[in-house]
Amino acid sequence: MNAAVRRGIGTAIGQATGEAFDDFTSTPAGGGCINETFHLHLGPRSYFLKLNSSAPLSMFEAERDALQAIADSKTILVPRPVTCGESSGASFLVLEFLNLRRGTDSAYRKLGEQLAAMHRQSSPTGQHGWTRSNFIGSTPQPNTWHQEWVTFWREERLGHQFRLAASDGHHFKNADRLLDGLDALLAGHQPVPSLLHGDLWGGNIAFTDDDTPVIYDPASYYGDRETDLAMTRLFGSLPPVFYEAYHAAYPLPDGYQVRREFYNLYHVLNHAHLFGGHYHGQAQAMINDLLRHL
């Protein structure tokens, strides 16, 4: 972080908090594949910084808005956004610093209960979508409002990823057939548009020293709560007590096991777009499997 960027960030924090934050120290935090991350310190005050010299400011603005929406729901803890902006060609997001660690079984039980409470927060419009487009990883994620969930998932999620794949020169066999079959796959399933994290895998979950669950790095929108639950199983499941607590607080409807695969296809397609390699084959295998349900 060069001196000009530091000055801009310090000034922004001072303006946001009403307390000068000029002569701070910074320590690389690591753990991110998209942004540089730092712990910022000045006396007893600490913040967490995300910094990116190539990403648009809109990426951090969208994350700020999602964090604020989850915080405003008063259901589950997130690092509160302090400020975001640009400094000498770099975009940044400053967050509340939380000392995080791994969770115990009781902490994961609490996570299940609190996530269920968050999912009971419904869209103010009664529609599926979000107030702005955002990002899933570094991939733009459109969020146009739709009354019908099946239309949202077809247009804003799977269709979007298949269009990105085509722009990459990759065409998945029977993609059109799957899109045409979404009405059959989701027949009778009309979920309430719930407040979602949107990128809820184990790497975006941690706990404070008193076992309070914390979620972060959201890609939020209002949609089917099953998408959040599905993603928690994509890269290895969370402890069983999490699922037990969630289901006790907010049981899932029949058919979730099939829809789980269907929803996780979106994230595998996104990984194929971002990283290529074996994710193309994994996505095609998932498409083939889902077509067997048509």
C-alpha cells in the first residue's frame, strides 16, 4: 500500500468516524484471492481493509450494501461497513475489525438458528432480486427483480452463466434443454424471497471468542433460502448440528435434495468461468444428472 493510497484511506476513515485516523499501521491479513487485505491499527482502534487496484468501486459498494442489509436485519453478526471509496487508483472497503476463530458445535448450532432467522426476512417488494447488480467472486451478478422465482433463476443465474460460458468459447451440451426444463424441475416450488448471503461456503463463516457466528463476503439478494443451504454443502458440509438447528427452526420443503444440486450448478459454472479446468467437466456432469429428473 503506497503512501498516497494510505493517506486517502486514513482521510476516509476519519471523515466516516469523526476521529482522525492518519498515522495508522497496517499488517497484511491474507486469506483473499481477489483483494489485498490488511488489519489497520491506531491506538485502541482497529479496522479491516479490502484493497483492489483493478476492481471497480461498485464491487465494494455492493458488498457494503449487502453487509448493511444483513446488519439491519438484526439476526446474525456481520462486520459492519465503515467506509468505501477510491484512493490514487485503488478501490477500498473498510470494515469493523472482528477477532475471529473456528466454531464449536454450540456455535454452529447458533449459526443454524440465526441463519434461519435471517432467511425469514423477506423482500420488501415481494419479488426476487436486489436493488443493484453485485458480484459473485469477481464475476458480475445481475439481480433484476422478478415476480416468479423460476424466471429469476433462469434469467439472472443459470442463463447468465451459460451466456458467460459462450463468451468464453465454451458451450455446455444440453444447456438450452435444462433452461427449458426449469419449470418442470421447480414445479410447485414457490419460495418466499428471503434475504440471502448468496456466497455461503465455509470460508465465509467464522465465530468470535464468545461463539457468536459471523458471516462475511456476501453476494446478497432476495431469493430461495435453499440456495444458501445448498452452497454450505458444495465444498464440504458444515457440522451436522448446524443443519439440525436450521431445520428445527425453519424446516425445508420436500424436493430440496434435487434442487440443491440444481442451485449449486450456478456456483460450479461460475468457477468454470473464473478458473476453467475440471470445473467444466463437473458442471457438465451436473447438467447431465439434472436432466434425468426431467
